[in-house]
Amino acid sequence: IFQKLKNESPKFRHKIVAVAGDIAQPGLGLSPADRDLLAREVTIVFNVAATVRFDEKIKDAVAINISGPKEILTLCRSMANLR
């Protein structure tokens, strides 16, 4: 996938910005400034956060695998440029 991106859009890396957060925290653990940035600028979202551990505490597994994606969907609703 990245090779295709490099070929079609060589400057794609300049569009990727890391932000600190935590999928298991309310509001994804994002700062208000990062939340605003994402809402204004993001066009595509990939959720790859998950726990696949069989010995994970159920509370943690629910926070990561169920509540986290719900928080992502809530954030996505605020994204003006989401495709």
C-alpha cells in the first residue's frame, strides 16, 4: 500500500502527523488542540487499535475493542473533510 502511495503521491508523508492519545481513555485521550486539528484536517481514518490478548482484563478489553471504536466514530462525526 505504501509503495502505491509513494508512486501516486510522493509527498504523502508530509500529510501524516502523529498525535498522542489513548484508545482506552474517554475522548481517546486527545488534547483539545489535537481534537480540533483532526476535526479540521483528517480525510481518512484507519482504526488499527485492538487487544487480542486472551488473558486481558475484561474491563480493558471492552475499553479498547468496544468503547474505543465508539469514541473514534464520535470523533469522525466532527471531521468536516472525511471521505
